[in-house]
Amino acid sequence: MINLVLFGPPGAGKGTQAENLISKYNLVHISTGDVFRKNIKESTELGLLAKSYMDKGDLVPDEVTISMLKDVVDNHPEAKGFIFDGFPRTTPQAEALEVFLASKDMKISAMLALVVDDEVLVNRLLLRGKDSGRADDADESIIRNRIKEYYNKTAILKDFYDAKGKYFGVEGVGSIEEISERLYKVIDTL
Ligand code: AMP
């Protein structure tokens, strides 16, 4: 079983690369951002709560996010493996994920990080905001807050997985195919 954490700042291309990885390795993709957006669309209680944080570019509280993630994993007992995209984003989330997976006799195989320069990220997200309709992609100050949240709370997870020999950084600039090939190369050595 391969369980991957896809890592990188907002706009690094995690969603795009996840699509290629899912089809190549037959994995279940869990994007916590997508699950929150679906809940917002359906006006669930979780969606209303998440929206108040997401609209500002802040992280949704750990307790809420962790419990949602566990539910999604539990709903896929048939999975051959998972790609966690946008999760974990904080140390408590990473620790909770370890404990939860261990309870199911599972573990993270690797964290694959897409490395992209900040200014490239802001430009990519502003461009995406023109088509995606995502409120958090339309405003430069919200985009910069999301990148700040990443450096304040999320970037530390590199050390968390590095200490376990599970961190792999991959250059996230180039064509989609080039970047996918770099990721496949790492996964095929696992
Ligand atoms: P994303 O689609 O991954 O860029 O996530 C969009 C927004 O959803 C983030 O800016 C957060 O507000 C929220 N979010 C997604 N995943 C998480 C997470 N693991 N922890 C907390 N908030 C999250």
C-alpha cells in the first residue's frame, strides 16, 4: 500500500499532480480543501464553519479538519492507498494522522513536496482565480495570507517527515508532464 502526502504551498500544483498520480498508482485522492468546498456548496454545518476561515485564507481548526479526514478515510475501506492533498497542514494534524493510520495498520510512505518560488505562486493563483471562481484565489492579500499560513504553520512538516527519512522535495516548475515524471521517479524507489 502506498500512502502519499502531497505537499507544497498554495498554487504549487498539488491538485494537478494528484490527478496524474491517482490514475498511475490507482490511489484514492483526499483533498481537504475540496471536501470543505463541497460542504460549503451543500451548505452543511461543516461547510458554514469552514467558510468563515477559508474566506480569510486562515486554516480551519485542527479538530474539525482531523475528524473530517478520518471520516473520509474510513469511507474507503477498499482503497489500495491514498494521496493526502492539503493535509496534514499542522504538526497536530500530522501527529493525529500517524496515530490514526497506525490504528488501521497503515502508514505514510512518503511526503512529496512541490517546491515553487513565492512570486510564481501568487501569479499562478491570481490567474487561477479568474476561472475557478474561488474567492480565496481572487484577492492578492488573501493569497498572501494563505502563503503566510503555509510558512507559519505548515512548512515545519518538512522537518517532521524528514526526521523519518520520508521527505522528498521535487522542483515544481516546468511542464505538468515533467513534474509528474519527477514524482514518479521518487515513488518508484519507495
Ligand atoms: P486548498 O484547496 O488546499 O488550497 O485549501 C483551501 C482552504 O481550505 C485553506 O486555505 C484552508 O482554509 C482550508 N483547508 C484545507 N485543508 C486544510 C487543512 N488540512 N487544515 C486546515 N485548513 C485547511
